[in-house]
Amino acid sequence: MPGSMETLNDWLARAEQLHPKNIELGLDRAKEMASRMGLRFDCPVITVAGTNGKGSTCAMLESILTHAGYRTAVFTSPHLVRFEERLRLAGEAVDASKLIANFEAVETARGDMPLTYFEFTTLGILRCMIEEKPDVAILEVGLGGRLDAVNIIDTDCAVITSIDLDHMDYLGPDRESIGFEKAGIMRAGKPAIVSDPMPPQSVIDHAAAIGADLWRFGHDFNVSGDKQQWGWSGRGRRYSGLAYPALRGANQLLNAAGVLAALEALRPRLPITAQAVRTGLAMVELPGRFQIVPGEPTLVLDVAHNAHAVAALAENLDAMGFYPTTHGVFGVMADKDLAPILARIGPMIDRWYFTDLPTQRAAKAADLLASWQAQNTRTDVSGSVHANPMEALRAAIERADPADRIVVFGSFFTVGGVLEHGTPRLQAKHLLPGG
């Protein structure tokens, strides 16, 4: 073991060098490593795939199960500010020293096997989770499902949130092919919860082909509600008079419905009370998912980085009421389809602040500005270019009136960039240090 490998950042830098490709889908390497390392969970495992809503779904599962008295271990990706956020043990980000010990174990088992960054870190995180002996493990798929490293673990309950167009270079050109990739996390005889109300046929077909126990929104479980409260009904159980999830936005009800279906399916192994459901949904927190930070101006943070997520963000912004001017801080990866994103949210953003991001994969701010100018038809809007998300936010604060709102959205790097020193509190033209 080289003596210089001291810090978590050293390990992450090294993991980036192990394989020529950033992303190479396929389970052979990870499976071989898992068997070398003897990776097996002794507790129920819930695996969550989907285009959007994965992080929210994991957070709601974690919150309800924690309130039910279970010790949770949750693996999500990517992170907003610190790598350690990718593994939460009993609700807290893992200590870096625990990750280092497990990365050492991966390195020892690896020999000369070339692993991608995601494979290497996933194996280390899975080993760390197993060592902690949680009551329940929640795994979020990084990309797709079928060929994602997380899928080396056989799940006890698969949850598929939404299926839409994203990462098409890797997952295929349409919802049917993308649905097939997501369906790869299902297992024979195990519950498979689909919270997308209109799933591609490929998902339904795959569940039938392998003999998974398919739970479909609108068929096996459903929601009802009014302005004040909502209810859920599933196979033989109902919850009524539920408070809306603490995560804001209409799309969160679909995510919450899938969560309750998963918990219902796992009830024999993980019994929970109605009180845990109520408290868990009311208390759930997840930074950067339509997160509204009160202040002057109002600040909205959202990691919406594809057309489907941006459509949900636009609806949620619309429901917030009137703001004289909306300022948009936006940075995104170069592989995103910009046209539908700009078309959907363009009418709501009056001043754009495009930002560069600290990764090779990001679109340049200048290119974003050019793409926006090429399709913009409004005469009353302006756009500018900034070196990083914090500078873009400062520029927006400088120009904003107290009654305005500032929306920071796009990549995890964009939202993470403004959360680096805590959650910013805005007070008309000033940025107060975060909590």
C-alpha cells in the first residue's frame, strides 16, 4: 500500500486513474470483485432506480424507517458538497476514516483489475454498509439499473421512480429502451414497485418475464387527496389524512406513493407503524430538491438537470406565486439536451446567470449563453457568464430586488457550488454565512 494514500481525497483521485473511461457499464468486473470480497447483506435491501425522484424516494424511505426505529444505511449518488454524503449511516454522512478503510480493502482485492471510479467507490461503500450491520439498506442506482455496479446486489424490493429521457448515450434512444435498463434491478419473486403512472411496456414485460411481483401505480396502489391532506391505498392497507411530504412539489406525491408501496411489500420483514409513516413524511429533508430558502430575495435550489425534472421545477415555480423578477443561475453537463430545458423554463426566467463548473464533463457557460441566445425570443431578458456557481449567485444577488427570487438549478455541481459553505441566507444584496 503506498504510504502517501492518507486522505479520502487521495483515494478518490487514485480511483479516477484506475480505468481509462469515466463510465463503462457492465457488471463483470464488479461481480468478480464482489465475490472476491464476499459482499453480502444480512438485512433487507431496497434498490431504487429511475430518471428523477431517486434521491427523494431514498430520503423518504430512510426517514420513515428511522422513525420506525430501524438503523438505516443509505447509498446515494452523486454528492452535493462532500463525497461522504454518498453514504448515510443512521441519518448521518459517513466518517471519511471508515471509507478509507474500506477503499483499502477494495484496493487489496483488486490486484490488477481495472475498475472505474464509480465501481471502485461503490464496492468500498457497499463493504462499509455491510460492516455497519444495518437493519435495512437502501441503494440508489447511479445510472440506468441493469448494468450499474449497484445491481451486483440482489434486491429484496426494487423501486422504479420515473422513466424519462436522460443519459441516452448509455441507456438507449427512447423510454422503452431506458425502461428496460431500469427494470434490470428487479428480481424473480421479489416486489418491484413502479411509481411512474405511465411506465413503458418494457418494464411491465420484464417483470412478467422474470416473475417479479409487480406493484403498479394506479393498479396495485393509488393516492387521493385535497388541498389539506392526502391518502394512500395499496393491497389491503390504507393510510388516510396524511400530511403532504415535507419535500415540496407535486411530483413528490408519486415518489411518496411508491415509498409506501415498498414498505407495504416489505411489511413482513420490516413492520412499521402508521405514526412512523406520518412523522417520517413530515420530517424528511433533502437539500437541493426544490429546496426553498426563505429570505430577501427568496432562494430556490433544485438539481433538475434534464427536461423531465426541469418541467417539474417549472410547475413548482409556477405554484409559488408572483415574483417581479426571477433570476436563474444555471450550469449543466455537456451531454444534456438543452432545447427542451430552455423551452420549458425560459418563460419563467427573466435574467440568466450561466456558470462554468469544476468538471471536464460540464458545458461551458459561454456555450450555454450562446444556445440560450439562439432560441430566445423575449426582448426583456438578459444573460451573463460566470466562472463558478458562487460568483453567479453573487451577481444575481447584486441585481435582485428583495421581492425577487433566485433559482439555482441544473447539475449537482451547480447546486453544490452554492452550498459549499452551508445554506446561503439572502438578505437584500447581501449573502450571510450559511448554517
